[in-house]
Amino acid sequence: MKINYNKKNINIISFFVSIILFLIILFILNLFINQDSQISYYYQNQEQNNVQVNSNENITNQDISIEEITNWNIEIEKMNLNANIKEGTSKEIIKNNVGHYTASNVFYGIIALKAYNTGENNNYFANLKELQIGDEIKYTVNNLSNTYKVISNKIIDSNNIDDNKEEYSKIYDYIKRENNISKNDILILITYVKDMPNKYRCVIAKKNI
């Protein structure tokens, strides 16, 4: 069969070729769009998962809110200590109380407390340096109590940070660098070091299960 290549036939062939090329281009574009969407979806999910992990790293859904607390104290028999705990670690608060870092947990997870050891009427952590590995600490919130055993007592850098959250972040970074310390169910006690303004004494205790 001989095809007659007149102007009409050429136009028809050109039309169909154009349609085929157009469909091929659409198909290729669709592949790229779907691939980009899948990559975008993957990274969005990764970011959401990372945010969730980071936000829950030291917070649990079971934690107690400050408003619910009617009884909050710490007991350390070796130091003859039985003291009330109050939210915050400002100078005004820890003059008369053991202060609680607001960025840390209240009962579950990582709990961080701070108090003076000298120079005030209430130097609750005056003998913190005497705590040794294995010494017990009782921590109570309302009618719930946990017993912790000391696993570390060290001096760490402070860099004279006054902000509560920044101070806790620095302490938490130190905890993360300690490979032998679990990131859950620990109690951290912080106090100043005499004649060393850029240092803290940091006692870490793990919940006794």
C-alpha cells in the first residue's frame, strides 16, 4: 500500500505525532511530580518524627502538673535533709526552698533540683559533696514517692548562666554525654561550688526499681 504524502496527510500525521509527543511529555512530568511529592512527604514525616522524639526525650505523658501538687519534698538521710521543693530556681526561691528546674519533669523522667550550699539561712545542699555512689534519696510528690540511688557526684562547668532554661539545657547536655547514665528516671541535684563561680556540683541519682 502506497501512502500518498499530500499536504492533508502530512497535517494529519503531524497532528497525531504532536499528540503522542504531548502525552509522552505529560507522562514524564507526572513521574517527576510524583517523585518530588514522595520525597517531600518522606522528609516531612522525618521532620515530624524528629520533633516528636526531641520533644518527648525527657517528658512523659504521665507527668504531674505543678497545679496538682499539694506536697513536694526531698529527703536525704545521709545529709539529715528534709526540705520542701518549689517551682523555679531563682535566687529568691532557693533562699528558702529547694528549687525545681521548670524545664525538667516533675515526677516521671528526668527531674532536676537546685539549692544553695553556703551563705544563706537555708543551705539545703550544704553537704551535697559528701554523697557517694549508692547513697539513697527519697523524692515525694503528693502521695507518690520514689527512691533514687546516687550514681555520680562531679563538678561541671556552669559559665555563670542565670537563665533557668539555659542552665538546665547545659546540665542536660552534660547528662547526655555521660554514656553510662540512662536518660530516663533520674534525679539531678545542682548546687554552687565555693570559690568556683563557673562551676556546679552535679549529683545524679537513678531511680531504684
